[in-house]
Amino acid sequence: MEDNPAPTGRTLINVKTFKDNFGITWPSETYLCYEVEVREGDAWAPVEELQGFLRNEVLCHAELCFLDRVRSWRLDEGKQYRLTCYISWSPCHKCAQRLVEFLGENRHVSLRIFAARIYKKSDGYKNIYTKPYTYEDGLRKLRDAGAQLAIMTRDELQHCWDTFVGNRGQPFEPWPNLEEHIQTESQELESILGFTLRLERLALVAHEGVPAVLELYGNREGKGRVSLLAQPRRSLHCPRPCPAVTAMGESGMGTRGLSCGGSVSCARTLLRTLMDATTFKDNFSHRRARRTYLCYEVEVREGDTWAPVEGLQGFLRNQVYRHAELCFLDRVRFWNLEEGRQYRLTCYISWSPCPDCAQELVEFLGNNNHMRLRIFAARIYTIVGGHEDGLRQLRDAGAQLPIMTMEELQHCWDTFVDNQGEPFEPWPNLVEHIGTASQELENILRNQGN
């Protein structure tokens, strides 16, 4: 299993073990390589002694062995750490749940998982009335808890070869059909999580000429969320506006969203996952879409104004057993918004809440007096009875409930959609739809159900 020690004294994986477990075969064991970084200013600095690999044990999956090791390190709660795992199998649903719990208990730690393949065995039950837990549920929970999930590409395999393998100076040689395997697994992960996680590399160049390497989790056109992968120890100082900042790379992402606020790294600006234009049009037009998409943003009260909370902006969609509104509430609870401040949550949703979700939202507002809620709906959900009562209860709990107008659609197009620089083009009969839906909502809220 092991080869010659690394220069730092670490044990290295031997070449055959690495190829057998991170190749495209179906190994019976799970290997996990890990590295730890600590936040230093605007950069992540490697913690050299916290780097290595492990494998599953007879009664303990590799992820749980890793958590045991992390806990033994007693990472300083006053600092921010990033754990990166390169694992031969993605987490099963039980390990995913343990990782979610760990992240919830350790807010000073973030997690990235690059998997060589997806583990597809499911077992266990949510409760006696529902279907079994699935590996898809586990991966989505991990995603919602803030973990970054991607399939290992040649870049990650090369990094592992150079860092964790006793390669004796031999170059990494990709195995046959590797690219097809990466594409297939990435597409499957896309279908599970709802967007493509195709990893690319970008170089962000500031006017000082100092590069920062970023990783891009893109949608089908290669656009999307960017997070900091590596950066110089000193910050990139860009004045406002930031015309000299350019993004380079085959993704063609351009500088959209890269303007920074001055005296901070441009890389700190969050380039979120963007919804593709077709998905937006299919779900926010007046067609009867089968899924529910929800775009959200959070503001905090500062004096007499509401200021946006950077990083708390994005979109999600309903899951198999959970409506979009409840997925959103899960995410809000995870944020632990400070009770001593006032927050305003704004949702732009393709269907108004059903009665059950409306009741959950009412209870949430009752338990969180420091939060206000606005819900702009593209259309009214009328499939089940009682939707009128649910909307009235939401109104009575203090939520604002308008129909999306051209102004909100334009805002979503500009903020949440990968619009490729194209202007928003209203679909036919949009004005009539807005008028009809607004009148229907007004009638519902006016009528007390007598």
C-alpha cells in the first residue's frame, strides 16, 4: 500500500494502489487524500504538517476516519480553515450526514471534496412513511451545508500524483478512457445537484499584474461560481471601478461580477452559480413548469437602509421530497443570522407557496422576529386546495406577497441568470399574465374565506 516517505516524512501511496483506486475501475476500498489550509488575510496558506492520506477501516468509512483525524488536530476556532479531500468514492448518505453535522458544529472549517467516482449504494429510511435515503440525498445535503463537490479532473489527479504518490519521479500518465469517465461522472453529479460542476482554471489579473488562480464551477456553457484556489500572500488592491481586472481562460467568463469594493482581493467577490437562460425562461414565464426554482438575496438593516449581505445570494430548486421553500429555510437556518440585527429575505419564486410550505414559512417568521420576508411569485400555485388560506396566513404573518413584474424579472435576469450579456426579452403576453395573476392574488388576499 505504501511507498517511500515524502521529503517531509509523510508516507506516500504507491503507484499501483493509486491507479487501482483512483482509476476508472471499481475498487473495494476507499482511499482519501487530504490537505489543510488556513486563512491568512485574503489568501489560503497550506498547513504543511496536516497533509496525507488514509483508507477505510473494517468498521469505519474513510470519511469518518478523516473526521476523527481532524478532531484530533483541535484546529483553532479563532482561525478559518479549508479542508480539501481527494477521495476514490464520493461519500455514502450516512457519511454525508456526518460531514454535514461536522460542518454545522465547526463554522471555522470549510470543506471541498473531489471524488474519482460516485458511490451509488442507498439504504436506510428517512422515516417509516417515506422512501429510503439515497446517495443523491446525501450529496445534496452536503452541497446545501456549504461543501464544494466536484468530480476529479486531470488537474486533481495530477496534483495527487505529485503530492501524495511515491511516483519516483515518473510523470503521471492518464489511463485509457479517463476523459470519457470524467465527463460521464460530472454529468451525473450535475443531474444530482442541479447544475454542472465542471472544474476549469481561470487566472485573475489585477492592474498590478499579480495573478490569482481561481476554480470555476460552471454551468453548461462554462459559466458559474468561482472560488479562490490559490493566491499570492499579499492582497490584490483594485480601486473602484476595476476596469483593469480581466478574467482569462477558455471559459470566456469575462469580468462579469469581478468589480470589487477597494482594498480587498478581487477574488473575494463571489461569482455564484448562475441559472442558464433556458431554465429561467422555462420556469419564470407563464408556462406551467413542473419544477420550482427560487432565487434569493439577503439584506441587513443599516440605519434607515437595507444593505445587501454579500455571499447570501443565489438560487435553488425543489428536491424530490422537499419543496423549494423548505430547502431555502434549511439554508437560512444554516446561516445562523445574528439575532441582534434585522434581516430582510427576498425570494423570487416560480410558483407561489403551497399551503404546507406557507404554514412552515409562517412558523419560521414567528420563531425569527429578526427576519422579514418578501416573496415575488411568477405564478400562483393552485394545484391543491387551501392555497388561498396559506397565502392569507403568510400575509397575516407579515410577509409581502406580490406577483413578479417586469422589474423583478429584469432584476433576476441581471442577477441570477447566465445571460451571456444578452438583454432581457419579455415573452409574449407577459404583461397580460402579470395583470391577470396580480388581480387573482389581490382577490385571494382580500377575501377572508368567508
